[in-house]
Amino acid sequence: MSGEKRFGSSPFGFNKSDVNAYIEKILQEFDQRLKEKDDEISNLKLQIREMKTRYESTSQDSQILSKEKERIAGALIKAQEKADAIIEEARARAAEEKARLEQALETERERIIDIKRDIKSIKAQVVEMLTKYQSLVNEVEAYIENKEAEYNETSGEESKVG
């Protein structure tokens, strides 16, 4: 509505057609503005519905992501626990294997000591036998030399006698 409106006069007041035209114009402007406001309200309602839909979708996505996050966190925790259990089991097995190997090493060391002792004993026996055989060989050699000398003496006497 623009400023102040002046109506033409007639014998009984304002000119009816001017007033009616003005009221008609105001009604049209009002209807136009009402339609614009209704359109604006409709657009806003549509935007609100779209926003609600987006919000609900985003909310659902958020819940899904939250559940997925919890599932992944749970899986990671389980995986970490399983990895810790595997590591602990591997450590226990390694300790058992180390103990078994140390026992086997100790057994082998004892066997080596026994073998060395047996070798020393056999060596002593061999040396003793060799010494004995050397002594016997020396005795046999001396006996042969004595017999040879006797033979030579008796052969020399026989050649003198004969």
C-alpha cells in the first residue's frame, strides 16, 4: 500500500467506484502477498521435509557407522587379544624348546666327556699293549739273536770238529 490514498468525493461521501477500485486493488495485492507467503511457506515446508529426510538418513548413517565402528573396535580388540595369546604361546613354546635343547646339550656334553674318558682309557690300553708287544718283540728279537748266536757257536764248533 502506497502512502495516503485520496478518493474523489460524491454528493453522499466518497466516490464508490474509487473506493471499490482501491479495495479491489488492496485485495489483489493482499491475495498476491498471501500467495507469495503461501508459496514461501510451502517451499520452507518442503525444505524442512528434505532436511528432516537428510537428518534421518544422516542419523541412520551415523548409527550404522557407530555400530560398524564398535564392531571394528571389537574385532581389533579380539585380534589384539588373539595376537597376545599367540605371542604368549610362542614364548612358552620357545622356553620349552630352549629347556629341551639345553637338556639335550647337557646330555651331549656328558656323552662327549664319557667318550673322551673312554678314548683316554683305550689310548692307555693301546699304549700298554704296544709297550707289552714292544717288550715281547724285543724279547723275541733277543731270543732269536741268542739262538742265532748259539747256532753260530755250535755251527762253528762243528766245522772245527769236522
